[in-house]
Amino acid sequence: MNKFTVQLILCLVLCLLPHIAFSKQIVVEIKTQTIIAEIIKTSYPELKSVKINVRTFESPANYFQSQFSLTRFLTCQKLHYNIYVNPEAFNKNAPEEAIRAIIAHELAHVLYYSERNRLELIGLVNLIDKGFTTKFERRADLEAIARGYGDGLIKYRQWLYQNIPAKKLSEKKRNYFSPEEIEKMLEIIKQKPVMIDVWKKKVPRNLNEISDKP
């Protein structure tokens, strides 16, 4: 193989790389959109007429996020919603049950956004406060658990703790229920299903606050 041929091959590879990366991004978006549609059909019928877009993003510590369209919010149009997925969740082999559960968590946020008016959504500026963020995220966990995704959330958190920087671990455990906390809740719910509604009203902040007492 002569020098010119090698250079030509390298040039072709470099030209194709962006297209390959783009194709992988599209595959992730389609796969995620399919999962979203399935979960809405079986667990979130309230969202069947809601417009949800899927976008990819990069992060060393976050794998799924959701938000409403700020542009449509500011222009007073009917709101659309975005679920963002980090392709690394699939590249790092997060269990399928775990992915479905965390998407159910993000759909809980979408449900929250869709049920509130613009004035109420402005109140989300309070997410800059750690205490508000903890309640907001744990309440979404509770919604997902109430709809049958507790075991999947356990698997997701177990996988997540192994796939984020160590310095982010304490933040994740503060803002979201840990596997131990979810396990305790699931045991209590078996005997007292009503407790899930009690916890939604007063969100437990740690393992000690998870009780079977109303």
C-alpha cells in the first residue's frame, strides 16, 4: 500500500467520523423515544397527548434529564418537553430495567411540568436551593415507585454509583433515594400502600425518615 493510498484512507475515515457519531446519536434518540412511548402507554396515560422530544448530551455525572421548552415558555406557546439522554448510559451497559426506571423518573418531572401553569413553573427557580432540589427529585422517585418502577430504580442507582466521579456520590445520595431507602419503602408499601401518598406530602430526606407511621 503506497503513501498516497494510506493518506486517502485516513482522509476518508476523518470525513466519515462525524457522520458515524451523528448516526449513533440518532440511534440513541430513537431507542429512548421508543422506551418513552412504551412507558407512557403502560404507566403514564396522562402524558399520551404531550409532546416530548429526545435530545442527547454529554456529562461525566448525569445520564438523564428533563425540562420544558424555555423558548415556547417565553413566547407563550403550548409547552413541549425535552428528555435528555447521555449516550454513555447505553455505552456503559446500564441495565434495561434501570434505564426504563430512570426514564419513568424523568416522566414524573414532565407530568409535574404539564400539570402546572407558567406562574407555578417560575417557582422552579428554587432549584438553586439544595433542600428544594432534594424534595423535587425524591418526589419524582416516589412517583416512579408508585407506578411500579422501584426495583428498576434500585438497579439504576447501583449502576450509577459505579459510573460517576466519586466526588459526586454524596450529592446523588442526598438528592435521590438510595437502593437501601427504596428497598425499605417497597417493604412498607407491601403492607401499607397508602404510605406512598404520605411520603409524597412529606418527602423523606434519609433512611431514618422512612417510616410506616402516617
